[in-house]
Amino acid sequence: MDIETRLSELGLELPQASDPQGSYCNCVRTGNLLYVSGKGPVAGLSKVPKGKLGQEYTTEEGYTFAKATGLDILAAVKLELGSLDKVARVVKLQGFVNATSDFEQHPKVLDGCSDLMADVFGENGVHARSVFGAMSVRGNLPIIIDSIFEIAD
């Protein structure tokens, strides 16, 4: 099954990929790996969320933000490759959760993006990952996620 069909079956629509917020590009390909710069929940939402998990936002809201971030990641990958069908595997996600010092649910927040990748790519969407709490992130976003994809020849 092609990935566009899978997205449609899941009731998901890719937003327009967000632009880089500094002196860098969305994606860099080297060999069969595609590195995607850090993305946040800025595309496809009615309002860009700003604030910390454990203060302005709950773990459940963080999960939703991570899923929205995943859709922006996929939009950037599609823009770079022309088709998500060229993705052979999701290799790694790395999340930075803007959270209060006592917040402990970082993994549950990043599950929003991880679950999305598994839903979209099946077994090839299951990946390695890291998640970190951050005192602050750009734009006071609640989460930033960078990622690595393996690209089919």
C-alpha cells in the first residue's frame, strides 16, 4: 500500500511543511539516510501552542502536539523526496520536551509522534528514540523533534 493511501485511511492530512527558523535547511540526505531538522507543532494547527508541559499543558495535550509535529516531519520528508513511498524505515526520533522541572512524562508525550510513525509505516515505522526535558526551546514551543529516515534506493 502506498503511504498517501495509508494517511487517508487514518484520516490524516499532511500540512504544508514548515520553513526552517534559522540558518539551516529542513533536510539533509547523505547516502540512504535523511536527517530532518527539529520540528515543532507549528503546521496544521489552528494556533501555535506556546508553553511548558506540566504548566500550561497536560501530558495528553503534549501527545497531541507530538503527533502534529510528526505530521510536519512527514510533510518535510515528502517535500524533500517527492513521495513518502521512498521511506524504507523510520530510524530514530529525538524529542526535546519544554517542561517544568518536576514533569516526568516525557516518554508519553513523544509517544504521539512514535505512534504516528508506526501507524503510517507499520513495522518500518518502529524506531529508536531519545527524549529529553528542556528548560526552554525555540519559540517557547512545547516540543521539538528531530528525526532520521532510511531512504529506499
